Amino acid sequence: MKTLTLTLDSASYPIMIDAGLMKGVAALLKKENLGGRYVIISDSTVAKLYGTDLEQSMKKEGLDVSLLSFPAGEEHKHLKTYTALQEQLFELGCDRSTTIIALGGGVVGDVAGFVAATYMRGIPVVQIPTTLLAMVDASIGGKTGVDLETGKNIVGVFHQPRMVLIDPEVLGSLEADEIKNGLAECVKHGCIADVTLLDFIESKMDAFFAGNASVLAELIVRNCSIKVDVVMQDEKESGIRKMLNYGHTFGHALEVSRGYATISHGAAIALGMVVAARLSVSVGRLSKLECDRQIALLERIGFKITLADDSVEDIIKLMKKDKKMIDGALKFVLLERLGKVDLDVAVTDADIAAVMRGMA
């Protein structure tokens, strides 16, 4: 087992990564004694795959546990889902001795984390991510929240988990598209912090899609290490943590514009990174050669790098509603080179429009 520790002034918690870890979760939770009772929150897909088994194994360990689920999909990451889960916790008689277990992908982690952060003004949460994207990014760092119809992750709070439990073996149940989504975030980490990670992704691509657990474990550890290092320096995203938003300003606007059920988060972030890389070239920061390397890697993963049917005006309007706006100015995370970022770079509407039209 590989264990990383994320230490902050507000909290310290382990991120445990081990093939087969899911089989030992119930015993681990009993040992850690995080609460008087537990509620697993999952989505309709993951609840069937892992939720019922986890609930039963926890009961065998003598733990008081219930399983709640909501419909799968980013389109269900909204306040109605959040409110329904809060009401179900209250109906179950949950109190401040309850611990939430967020079992699922990034949507589940965000929603369940937000529920935990606000139920009775805050109860513990354990993150058990079941997608590559959630393992390498969403489960770590304490971001929780839900979407509005007109904006992504607009409502939420920071609420650090008590622990993050990652089992690479569960990735064997994922379809190729979900591996693609996770690899987009891995490419992001390589672009902003570690060019050798890009080398690794390029060299091990076939193994990722083949579900090679040991290679996936190494990928997860390398990405989690980057995320942990950044979050420990800046928990609330007031400085260096903004680098993790590379590709996200444009990507989030694209998700809202096209509809959450129409484009995956990974595909949106891939396109957002292409826009950011090309903006980096156009403002004289990044070389075209390095920009082309990033684009070629995303295309090799399987992403289509086109914006033919997207309205320039609508996307720009949506980006200007993003929570990352600063004093009314649209700021981007751009690249100086692969592995090094520039934060809060002001870009004009004309810059963005030119890049988008070049991708039509």
C-alpha cells in the first residue's frame, strides 16, 4: 500500500492507494472508529456495483450503516439532489456522530461532500473514488458543491475528508470513455507541474486502457502526489492552487453551454486545455512545439479537438460568470512551458474568439 498524507492547518488525512483495498474498507472503518453510524452516498450505477456489497460488509463488521443513492450523471449534481439527501439523513435520525462515505466518481464526491459539510453544520466524510478522474483529482483537496443550470460548481464549500481510500482494481469496471476522462486530468497535472508525467502517459497509454492495475496505481500515485503538494501550499485556492484550474475556465463554460448530459467533464477540460495552450502561444508564452505536443497527446487519448458548433459569444459570456473572474476581468491559467504555469493572465475577448475560430 502507498499512503500519502495531506497536512493542513485545518486538517490532516491519509490518501491510501492499494489494489484490492475495497475488500478491506469495512474492517478499516471499524478500526478507525470515525463515528457512531455511517451513511454511504452513491449514485444509481455505483450503488449497484459496489454500494450494496460495502453496506453488507460493514454490517458484518457490526457497523450501523445505511445506503442512499441518486441518479447517475452530472445533470443530477444540483440543489434538488442535495436537498433530498439532507432530508433523507434527517429522516434516518442522523446526528453529528454520523460519518458520510462518498462512494463514486467526482459528482458523488462533490455532492456527498457538500452534504457532509453542511448537515448539522458539518459531519465527517470519507472519500472512496471509483473513477480515475475522482482518484487523481476530485476526491482530494476538500472541494465540494453542486452546479447551477447556468454555472458549474457555483454553490459549495471546502470540507476536507477524514481519509481518501483508492483501489485501482475498481477501474476494471470502467468503460474506455471513463479512463479517457481521468487521463484528461492527468495530462493537466503533467502540463502544469511535471513534464515527466507526460512522458509516462505517452509511454503507458495501452496499459491504461487495458486496465493494468499496477500501471494505473503508479499513475494514480504520481497524480495524487502533485495534487497533495499543491493543496498543502494553498488550501482555499487563493494562490498557487489556481494552477489546478488549467483548462477549466473554458471547459466549465463549455459544459454549461452544451449541457452536462451532452459532454463529459474530461472532454470539456481537454478542449479547455487546448484553448489555454493556444492562448499561451498567441500571447507569447508557450512554444508552438510544446502546444502541439499537448494537443497530440489529447488526440491520442481519443479526444476530438474541434469547436465547430459552439458559439464564441455564448462561451465568452458564460466564462464571465465563472467564479474565477477577478474584479470583472477574465483571467486564465496559461503555460510558460510544459511543467510551468502563469496564474491570473488577463486575456481579451478577441484573443479567445481567435483561438475558438481556429478550432472550428
